[in-house]
Amino acid sequence: MKRSFFILLSIVLLASCSNVRDGEYKLEILTTNDVHGAWFDSTYVGGSIRNSLFAVNSVVDSVRRAVGEDNVLLLDAGDCLQGDNASYYFNYVDTTAEHLFVRLAHYMKYDAVVVGNHDVETGHKVYDRVTSELKNYGIPFLAGNAVRNDNGKPYFPQYKSFVRGGLKVTVLGFTNPNMAAWLSESLWSGMSFKSLIPLVQDEVDRIVKREKPHIVVVMTHSGVGNGDGSSLESQGLDLFKSLKGVDVLVCSHDHRPVYFNDSERGICLVNSGSHSRNVGSVVANVTISGGKVVCKKLEAGLIPVNREKVDTAMRRFFHPDYLKVKAFTLQPVGRNDLPLCSRACYVGQADYMNLIHTIQLRCAPAQISFAAPLKHDGFVPAGDLVFNDLFTIYPFENQLYVMKMTGEEILKCMEYSYDHWIQTATKPSDHVLRICLKCDTRNGNNAWSFAYPSFNFDSVGGLNYEVDVTRPYGSRIINVTFADGKPFEPSREYNVAMTSYRANGGGNIITEGAGIRDHDERIVARYPEIRSLLYDFIRNYGQIDEKSIRNYSKIGSWRFVPENIADPALKNDINLVFDK
């Protein structure tokens, strides 16, 4: 009954739109993206205030009050189902009730949502369910480039047309085409993903001809990129520079809050960033004369979200859900005797990574482990552990794979990883970490940051080795043996444990680093999500301590050398990055 009502209402409104009266029209398009489970405004431990959809809704409602609800379109560009305890809980624990994100989207009156790569990472059971539940409220989960293998048709909806402020608006949605490089095929079985170029232009031409809208919006779960056509993952600027007949391009994925306005071509781009920190805004002023659009002016921008200014009615409404997640989050797991700090991982071997390597090397037939710190600045103090701490240690739903590689390929991967992590230095005053000044989007000031994502800084467990910071790329990894002292041979094959993200080519370490293209054929074992392996390890052993994760005859040891150059330079660099 509910679905039929939305269909009938859409038909009536869209039919009446073909006879739009002459005059001036104004529409405001609001966007979010990469919310990553930042739904509740309070953390589950300590009760700290944080960015949330509650605060986003306060912004959205203020705009609706100012310009009229009928003059606002609210859109999300993906990665809405993963990234927080709450999303995990409603993805995998409480699966009988309607998904919390669906209820949030309905409450906030989202008009359309795009499928992100991390939404696909949740698996068919989750995103198929969410697609169906969103549809019940008339909200399409869009991904026009996800194509079924059996009949070539789209797996998800491609587009939807709306009437807002008397104008007909057609919204097309596309997910990231680089899915196969990150995720196991089991997560997206039955479909494939097409590049956004030239597909988006082709679909715009076809759909606009049919729908005849006044405004065309293209939403992509794609990074902004450099606009040079080199990145399948980030095709935003490629589209911005080439699309015709599109008024608004929404980008996402790279967490880069940015907007561009091209008044000459009549197109604008907006990316609100991530984690409910900003709302993207596009104000469209349209003049209709003789039943046709004779003037169209668009202005994109960003609206900062004040985390403390929340929709209190929304908070009260969803408080029972918050309490469910909090209770789940605070359940005891075990004990931690060693402070785990991801900052320490960037300057040498650290317990944070010793723990991950220990767990991965326990998974037969693994002999060697690749792993990186997935929390940029994570810290778990010594003391009793609760389930929440596992999200700090391991925030993503990556599976564990074991893959066959030669010793030479392993060395190439190590060189590639460390080359994105460090640069060659000759004296203690040089930078060793590969860092640069970047604009801090929170305050507009320049701040030191890693030049590349730290979640690709793979160290290696199971081996003893040194990284010489004075040598160039290709010769930095020296004195390599197995942890037990046995020789490491470049010509031999070994079994290497790594995340499903890495095994599928994520971060380019095995593809560009070692030139491996047949990675699917090399996988010899698959294990569940690494966070669940971590949970089992702690529950079985009871605690994290020196005995459990500092068995160097198993996990090996490594360090940066020569120490008289590396140690002072690394200390200075890490203080710059973390502003100490």
C-alpha cells in the first residue's frame, strides 16, 4: 500500500510538471556522503560529542524552513552502511528489525541514496535488504553502473525523477567502478561494474531524452581525482570537465570537501567530505519562459555542521537504538596489558601491529603476514577490553586471505609499501617519513600530513629485516631472514596472509609493486573478517600481553636503519604529523 502511494504520487506530480508555468524558480539541493555510520551524536564510551546525522538534520531542517520544504532535495552519495559500531550492529547483529539507516533516511526525508564501495563490502544480505527497505519509502539505492551478469541489466536502480519547487529534477546515481580491486567477488557476485566514462554521458543522454527534466543531477561514489583520466577510482574531475547536459555533479569517496562552479558551462561539482562534517549545497535559480528553461544559474558550496547543534527530537526518537548499540559495544571481551598505539607503527615495530601479525600468522597455511595500521591515530589503553575497543584496533570489515607469492614478489611489495611510507634521507635533519603540508579542512590552515594513506603502510610479520632510510627505492629492504633465522629465498614460493582489500589489489601494493595480476588464482585460503578473528583470539587467550603478541621467533622483528639518522628524523616527523 505504501509503495503504491509513492508511485501514484510521483506519476501525478511528474505529469503536472510538463505544464510548468512561466516564472522564476529556486531549488536548493543538499548532499551528504561518506557518513560511515556517524549517525549518533554521542560516543559509546565516555559520551563525547561527535559529528552526527542528528546535527546534519538540524542543518537540513533550517534550510527547509528558510526556503520551503518543497524547494529542497536531499541526496546522499554513498558509504552509508559501514564505519561505526552502530552500522555493524544493524548490519550483522540485529537483522530482524528494519535497518536503522533506512529509518534514519526516512526520518530525514532523503530523496535518493547512492551505493558506495563500503556499502557493497557489507555483502549481499545487507545491501539487498537495505535496497528493498529503502524502496518501501520511495528512496532509490542508486548504482547505474552495477550491471547484472545474467542479463546485462542494472542490478540497482539507475535514476529517479522528482518534482521540487515546481521543477522536474532527474537524479542519476553511479557507484565506484573500481570495486573488483578492493573486494572479494563473493561480496558482489552476479554483477560487474562499468567505468563512469563514457557510461555516465551515455546514460544522461538516454534518460534526459526520456524524462525531459529542468535540472539534471549526477551523483557518483567517485573521488574528485586529478582530472587526467588516470584513475578509475576517482573520475570526478574527468566527468566535470567532459559532461554535457548535466547541471550538478556530486562526488564522494575520497573524503575531500570541495566544490567547483563553472558558470560558462553551467555545471557545478560538490563533495561534502565525510563523517557528517559538512552538508553540500547547490542553489539553483531557474527562469521558465514559454514553457522552456531560458536561464539557469547554479551555485555550489559547503555548509559546515555544528556537532553540538543537533535535532533534539530526532535524538529522542532514536535513543532506544543508541542504547541497544551501546549495550552491545560495552560487552566485556578480555583484558589488555599493553597500550596499543597506532602512532608508534609509523616509526618502527609496535605492539599494535604485532597483535595483527600474530593473529594473521595463526591462520594456516600462512608463513608471512602483510598488515597496516587501519586506524590513523588509534589508541587502546591497558585495562579491561570491551567490544568497542575492537573497532579501534580494527575498524573495517576486511576478510583474511592467504595468497601464494614468490620471495622476489614479497620483496617488491615491501619496497613499494615503504616507498609510500618513507623517503631517502642522508642526515638526521632530513624528513624520513613521506610527509607534506596539506590544507586542514577543519580550519583552513596548512598542516603536516602523510603524503599517502597510512592504511597502505604495510609492514611484514614472520620475517626479520631492516629498512635502510639512506638507500633509494628498490634497495631499502636488507638483511632479510625468517623469524626463526631460516633463510628467505627470493626464488621460493611462500604463503602470505593479507586482507581481502590487499589481496584484491587495494593500495596497488601487489599489482603495481609486484606486478601480480592473477591474484584470484593465487589465493589458497580464505578466513572470516579479521575483527572476528581478533575477537576469537582475545576470548580464547583471555588477554593481550607480551607473551601472546611478542613472540619474535614467530612474528619476526624489523627496524629503520641507520639509527643515528632514522631515529631523530622519525621522531621529528611524527611530532609534525601529530602536532606535538
